[in-house]
Amino acid sequence: MATFLFSDIIVGPITSRRLGASLGVNLLPAKRKICSFDCIYCECGFNPPKGTPPADFPETAGVVSLLEIKLKELAAEGKNPDVITFAGNGEPTMHPAFAEIIDETVRLRNIYCPNTRIAVLSNTTRIHLPHVFNALLKVDDNILKLDSALPETIQKINVPAKAFDLNRTINYLKRFAGKVIIQTLFVKGNVDGVPVDNTADAEVVAWTNLVKEIAPREVMIYPIARDTPVKSLEKPSPEKMNEIAERLKQVGIPVRVTL
Ligand code: SF4
């Protein structure tokens, strides 16, 4: 299966490996990835090459209107989703009206499907911005990426577009005071001949200690599941994933493993 970009703003509901019946909201342009990371495993493929003309983010009023139409339709059919999930073609917090859209989503959810959760999958690069931080505090599942405790591994796996300040990120992750879920993708392989492996013992020890320090509500760990832009990547074995989960459990952190 090739890497994949969404052409719609509202997607699904689809059955998510981790979240259940998920109504997706893609705040990024249609068929265009925009992300402040360029992860080697990204299911959307790589960011467009430098010099590619910019694409517009979808208009706020249009997003809210499409979401309302869909939620109304699902409520009428008795098929409310388990979760409304902000993910899509890149980093959702990069939408200039992200905070306003979250407020509107909370309002619509409360009207049409009060038992549905709201989740944001974000890569953490913008959590230091007050409007992003405060918006993430308003959602039920604030799911933030932390693939390694080691800056050099983050550089290799997540390939940040700008300098990534891990210490600042950790400080903000702690400021959520437990209202955060850490998501970590485990992977091994090599990129242009350079080995990458966040399942190695030293990696897992450092990551476990850091997660303990952040004290999230929960941790979600998962391997690659679909095609990736770097072809040499391997999926860690179920035994390795369970071993990593066990280390977290031993330090008292609830963990959900997707195999
Ligand atoms: S943070 Fe998510 S969208 Fe961005 S490059 Fe990584 S996997 Fe892709």
C-alpha cells in the first residue's frame, strides 16, 4: 500500500486501530501534507520539496459547517462516533484557527453527541504557543508524540523542519499536569545507511524515565502499520512491544499497546 493523503476535510467514521469509531477532521490542505516534522515512517509520505507553492488551509467556517452537517447526520442515524479525531495530512495545530475550531467542535459535540470524545494527534512542536496549549487542554484526548528521549534520535526519526528544543517540549508536556496521552511509534531500520532504532535498550530506558517524569494519563505505543516513505523500516516484534509496555507498567504508567 502506498503512502496516503486525504482529499476531504471530514473523513469517516472509520475504525481506528487505537481510538474506535473515529470521525476524522483534516485541517490541512486537500492532498497536500503540511507538517513541522517529516517522520521517516509518515503514512502521508514526505513533505513537499522546498519551493513548492504554498497551499491554503481549509476555511474555518467551511470546516465547522461540514462537521456540523456530518454530526447531525450521524446523530439522526443513531451512529455517533466514539471520537472526533484531528489528524489528517500533517500537523493539525498548524491551522491558523486551530483554537477556534476546537472551541466550535466542543460546542457541536455537546449539541449532537455529548458522549463522543474529542482527540487531537499532535507532534508537540507547537505546544509552547499559548493558543495551542490552551486548546489542547479543552479536548478529551490530547495525544502527543514522543518517539525518543534522545535529541539525536528525534532528529533521525522525526526530522524536524526547524531546530527542535526537547527540553522546552518536556517542560510543556509536564505543564499539562497529566492531561496528556503520550504516543510513541517504535521502529527500526536505517536511513541512507545510518541505523535508526528506538527499541534499543538504552533508548527504551531513557524514554521510560522521561515518560515517568512527564507523568501522562496514559501512553499509546504502536509499530508501523502501513507503507512508509523510507522503505527499509521494520516493525518491532509483538514480544518487543510487550516488553516495552511491561517496563512502563513497572513504573506505574498505564499503557495501551497496538500490535
Ligand atoms: S508528525 Fe505525523 S504527520 Fe507529521 S511527519 Fe510525523 S507522522 Fe507525519
